[in-house]
Amino acid sequence: MSTSSIWSRFRPRPRNTLFLGIHIAAPIVAWMAGFSWFGVLLALVVYYVRVFGITAGYHRYFSHRSYKMGRVTQFLMAFLAQTACQGGVLWWAAHHRQHHRYSDLPGDVHSPKLDGFWYAHMGWMLVEETDTTDIERVKDFAKFPEILWLEKYAIVPPLLLAIALYATWGLTGLGWGFGVSTVALWHGTFCVNSLAHVMGRRVYETTDTSRNSALISTFTMGEGWHNNHHHYQRSAAQGWRWYEFDPTYWILKVMQFVGLASGVSRPPRHVIENTIARVSERAKELREGLAQRAESLAAAVQSARGSAPEERVRQLLQSAEELRTEMLALRDEKLAHMAERVDALVHELEARMLGETSGV
Ligand SMILES: [Zn+2]
Ligand SMILES: [Zn+2]
């Protein structure tokens, strides 16, 4: 799909209007309230509490089931996440599961590689195609009536939050605590879909373009370790090394400690260690080993010239064929080149078996 044809699909709809409306209203109300450090602090607190709802709730729990919660905690987590104004819990999880299913392939709802940065950042959720929720994808949670209720009245949690903030702190609560915080929260979390597939380091060889970024992790509470996450999605932890800070995971561990969550997991050691550097090191060793075998095979064929018994030629042919298969199976360019040489040996030996060459 070309980028221009994507943008031509935008039509004014309630979701777009609300999205745009809050972008315009938030700075106006914040300006009316006036600048105060309290307002900034309030915006930050409401921001991070809701980031936790998105990362621990929408993402790690409802999309990936990377840990367990009781029914009441599950409902409260969904409610908290929904205050972030990012659609209903089932809508979010269904689209996220689709992202992982097709990651950067046709069918991915938000791929910067396929549809451009801004479409992956926010365009994808403003077009009509993504309005509906494929309930089949989230059957596991659609069976709870209270979750279905939340999904149906997705606007209730953010509305209650806005009212509560206004009732408590007036315009500062509404402008800074809700408005500014919500706009920042949108773009902060959307960066995981856009920026985390563009900026950062690739540690694992995944089939998509996901990357690890410490910067993105600071404002998403650990979601910036996106390459780790695409490598192994079932883990509740996304930061796996001591320096990969992942506050969402730490809070989940505390929740587990006080009995609000269980099965808060990290990936097995071999998954963590299977990095691109390790894989390429292993591939190098493997390639060297195979090259050595090819050398000694060539020498053996050379020395078998002349008077080798048929049995010996048959043996050599078998090892040459095995070697060729192993080399080709690795799909390595250098090995493919070597495999051609082994192929020539196979042909030579086959010819000898048939007695077509003289000297055997
Ligand atoms: Zn995910
Ligand atoms: Zn991704």
C-alpha cells in the first residue's frame, strides 16, 4: 500500500475529532490555568500511572498474558489502562496481537517499514479499518462480562478521571493533569510502535525491525526494550540485563510479592543469550568447521585417485553429499561458494562410481 493512498483514507469521525480536539484543547486549558510546578508534577504523575496501565495492563497482560491476575485486579487494571484514552481493552489487545502476528509484513496494523513513520505512530488508529475489534483474537478476555462492559463504555474511565481531576484541582487538574498528560501519553506510548522499530540497537535477530532503546524506555517504563520483546513475547520482563531498566517489571514483582499478581516471569537463560553477536560467532565456528571438512575431503579424494576400492569411493561420495547438504542448509553465502566446490567433488566421485573416468 502506498503512503499517499493510506492518508487519503482519513475521514472525519468521532475518534479523529476527539483526538484532534484534545490536542487543541489541552494547551488552551493549561494556558488558562497558568504554569505551575504543581501542574507539571501532576501531569507527570498522572502520565506515569497511566503508562503503567498501558504497559503492565494492555500490553504485558491483556495482549501477551505474560503473568496472571485475579478477576478483580484484572478489571481494575483494565479500568486504569482505559483512562489513557487509547480505546477499549479488547480493541487494544486485538490490534496488538495482530501486530505481533504479522510484524512488519502485510497485515501488520502499524509498521513504519511498510506504511511510513507517522502512519505507524498514529495514522493507523485514525482510519476506518481499525475501528472494529476482531473478538476472535481476544476470546480469552471477551468471555468476562465486566471486561465487555468496559469495552462498550470505553469513554467512561477517562471521563471519570477528567472529572475527578477537575473537581480536585480545577483548571490545573483538567489542563495539566488530564489534557497535557494525555497528549504526552499518546505520543509517548505511540513511540513504541513507530520509533522503537526505527531507533536503537538490534540485539536479537527477529524477523521484524524492532530495536532496543534506553531513551524510549525512560518515558514508557521499560517498553523501549522492544527488540527483546519481539524476540520473546511471553516474558513479563522486557529489560533483561542489569542496565536495561524496566520499572513496569519491578512494580509487577512487587504486585506478585503482595499477592496481586502471579507468574511474573523472565525469559529462560538460553533465550537471553541467543544474541546476534552470539549467533554470528557460532555461525563463524560452524563455517570454519565445515570448511575444514571440505579441505580434508578434497585431500582424501585426491589420495583415492588411482587404485581406491569401490567401497572407499562410495564412502567418500556419501560424506561429500552430506557436507554439501549441511552447507546449503545454512544458507550462508560463503558456504554456498564452498558447497560448489564440494559439489564438484560429488560429481567427480559419482563419475568414478559409474566408471566413466579413467584411473579408478
Ligand atoms: Zn507486544
Ligand atoms: Zn513492535
